[in-house]
Amino acid sequence: MKKTAVALTLVMLIQLTVLALLPVSAADAGQDLAGHLVVHYDFEGDTVEEALSDKATGGRVSDALHAYTPDNKNTDPTGQTVSPTLIDSDAFRASFDVDTERGTVRNLQAGAALEAVSSEDIRSLYSRDADNNVGAATWFIRFRLDDVSQGGEARLVDMRVNNKSGCMFSVLVSTDGKLCTNAAKTASSRETYFYTTDEKGLVQNGEYVNFMLVMETGTGTSGYTTDMKYTPYVSYGIPTCAEDWIPLQGTDYVSFRIDRLSTAPLSLLDRYDGAGSNNVTLTLDDVRLYNKGLTVEEMSSVFTQGSFDTVHLVGSQTKRNEQDGFYDLRFVAVADALDASRVGFEVTAAYRQDGETVEAEPCSFDTDVVYSSIRAGGETIMASDLGGTYVMALVIGHIPSHYQEVSFEVRPYLLYGETRIYGQTQTVRYPAEELA
């Protein structure tokens, strides 16, 4: 699904009353996968520390990512471990851009890396069970490259023994924009498996790519290796159904060494040898590891439940109608792209009157009109000032002033056909003194 840039104009205000409500329901798709999610970096949070923490619900350890910069690698030439770069330091800010509003992290120079020190859940996943087998796994990576033509491979996920050698497993984009994996085949060699064929799965500049790699084991072999099968898929923008995922060139069962992989740390964005291996500007939006082989239907369901900050609420305003004493309330949200057919809000309203709380049924309102700027406080506010590309607004009008408190649960969404892609739900409350 390709994104299309369209010039947009004008603010559209939707007038309605709090009590004019239409019931809706939202599917709970994707929730069953939470227990299988053992590693999850979504780069969301109010602080950089929170943004770099592991949000997995199915894992045993939630690792925080530690930064290493070109001048402060994870190991020195003798292999001795050194301290990571402090995230409030100038060196960190020169190496990474952590955008807590959009939930992304971007590398600013080659030779820097974010590393999960313990990686206990990965070690557990790639360790043999009582029957000497390794379980299935699925890597999911949502990323964007902004300058593929600069050359130099872009490492999305990297697991290596140290900074000089010993690459055990990597998912990367090659110098010509092809998706591939490096994996240890024996104790002394590795193999590169290319998934992109011709234009199928080729990474283009400035476009969000969703890469899904299902890793399944065969009967297993004893010792340090197992038989591993790679099944890759790619999609663009926001995939909402199985048909949006493009199967790429996979492998049959190949020899794969797991003993050193199970002890290697996980790093994101780059290797740390400072050799210019990652010259491109790479933005990561989401990195996940599931302890099962996912289907494309399962992966598509994840996108419909607000896991990706493609649309989010940025604020609300009140305005008093002096003629009748009622109030209008405007909600404002931003969307990152314009590949949806419509945009909308799902709202649940409640108010207090005479000491009792009255809650209405959820309602939804959508439109095919968005805009590039809005007027607020006598000024023109651009969408980019609010952290997005396009703005959407909903005005709820005719709110009685005698309500003691009015609250709204607001959830913006994008529509792709009949499928809704939700942003995060936020609760907005206005006590009586703010409506007086």
C-alpha cells in the first residue's frame, strides 16, 4: 500500500450534541498475541528512558536499550566491556533522535547502536528444549530509510558476540535496498539469505516498510546447529488484511548455529565498529519478537489496535456561546500519512448532574476531509507544529453549562475500507469551574 501526498486545505468542523450518539463496537483483534510477545520496542513514552524500554508482555525480562556511540563502543579493542553512553549526554543526542511524540528512534551517525544488555528472553527462545528442539519465532520490524542511495548496509536487528566479529544473526537492508539476513551457519562461517527479488520487497526512500520474518525449525540436529526455515513477508504503510502482505523469497531448511546466538546481545540500528557500515539515515518505529510463527492475518490484526502511532489526539479546546450559555468542545488529532479512505473519532461521553453520573453509549463520526492547518487563539497552527502531517478535528456542541463535570474518552482512527486503525484512547475531563 503506497502513500500518496496530497495538498489539503481548510478546517472542517462537525457539529453535534453530546446526546446524539450512535453505538459502535471495536474488535479486540491482536490481543491473543500479547502473551507470545517476548521482545517489544515501540519507542513510545513520556521520557527517553521509557521510550527505550522493552514493552513486551510475554517476556520475563523487560530490558532497557543502552546506547553506544562511535567514540564509546560496547567493547574496546581488547574485548573489555565499557560503560554505555548516557542518554542525557551530548554524545547521545548527536547519535540518536528519540521522538517520543511519534514513537520512533532515528540514528544520526554511523557506528552508534542501541543494545539490550541481558536479552534473557531471546536466549530462552533460541535455547533447546528437553527434546533438543528450538521453537518457532517471528521477527517484526517497522522502519524507514531516508537515503538508501548513500550506500552502506543498514542493520535493523543485530546479534553478534563482540564488536569485531562473530555475527550470529542480523536483519538488514543491503547497499542496493534489498532485505536480507546474515546468520551463522557453522562455527567459522555465515550465510547471507536475500529475500528481495527484482522490485519485489525493494526498500524505497522515505517509505515505512513492515518486515515480518517467520523462523521455523525442522526436526532439529544435535550439537550446536539446527535446521531453520525462513519465511519473509513485506508490506508498506498500514497493512489491514492478509492481502497487503507480499511474500518474498524464503529458504528451505538450512543449517543454523544457535549456541552463540543464544548468548549474543541484541542491538538495533547499527553495528558498533564505527566502520561506516550504516551510512543511511534509519528510523525504527517498532521492533518485536514473538515466540511463535505468526500468520499474516495475525500480524495484520496488530495494526488495528493502536499499536502504531499513525494517528493520535493532540488536544482539546472549549468555547462558550454567549447567546445561550452552552459550550462547544473541539478535539484535535493528527495523522502521519494520507493513505486512508476516511478519518474519524470514537467518543464515549459522560456528565455529572445533581450528583449523579450519566454515561452515554459510544459513538463514532468520520469524514473524508482533513486539513493542513487550524486556527486556534487567533493564530494559524500547522499540522507539523502538532507533530503530524495532517490534522483532523471534531467539535461537540451544545454542552449545557449546568453540568457539574463533563468527560470524554476519545479515540481517533483511520479507515481503510471497513477496517479501522486506532490511535491510543485518551480521557478528557472538564470540571464545572472550567465550564463556568
